Amino acid sequence: MSDLILRSLIMGCVATAAMDVWALILKLVFGLPPANWTLIGRWFVYVPRGRLFHGDIGQTPSVRYETAIGWAAHYIIGIIYAAALLVWGGSDWMSAPTFLPALIVGWVTVGAGWFLLQPGMGAGWAANKRANKWQVRFLNVVGHTVFALGLFGAALLLV
């Protein structure tokens, strides 16, 4: 069990950091804004208060420590997804990781953004309320592919 926890921590943090580096590259090269962890943290705070959906999360009153909460949630979720991959892949996958299971997990996680986070924050299902919805969708898939590469790369380092 402790091996699973340690691997989940390492793989989840590496994969999430890979997404963050990718977002930084997109910002520096193309001027694309990264995720707003402040607003995401605000959304997470309101969920246990019974408010899952917001018309526009930016109009919802701010909460204390929302930026830190957003960043922490980002990494905790990455760790949870890594644990899911490790449980699904089992000891055989841990001893000889292959990319396809990591890619499947990475792409499945796109659904959490499209069908929970984005509508919850007021962007609609799969960002359908955004003028640039196809760009958002494309960047979501690419970003989560980078996450999958991070999972796979970290798994290889742990063999």
C-alpha cells in the first residue's frame, strides 16, 4: 500500500507539473492564458456548500485562500488520477509501463473538465458557452495528453 501511495504521489505530481509547464509554454509562445486556479479554487470551496453550478464563477463572491485551494486541488486530483491508473494497471503495468493505459486515463480525465468543472464554472458543457469553444476543447485534449505523457514518463522512472 505504501508503494502505491508513493508512486501515486510521484506520478501525479510529475504529470500535473508537466501540464503546468505545457501551459507556461503556451503562454510564452502563443500568449494563451493558463487556467485560473483562483476561480477553480473558488469553485471547489462552493461545492461542499451545495453550489455545484454557477452562471459565472467570476461573479461568485471570493473566498479566503481560493488560489491556494485551486492549486492544491489541481495537484491532489493529479495524484488521484495517478492512483487510478496504478490500480487499473496493477503490478504488471507498474513493472513494465506502456503508454496506452496512461493515455486512456489522460483522455478520460478530459471528461471531468468538460462535464463537471466547465459547466460548474459557467462555461457550459465542454465549454459550449465560450466563443472559442473548439480551441478550448482542443487545448483540453492536448493538455491531458501531456498529463498522460507525464504519467508514463514518471512510471518509467519508477521501474
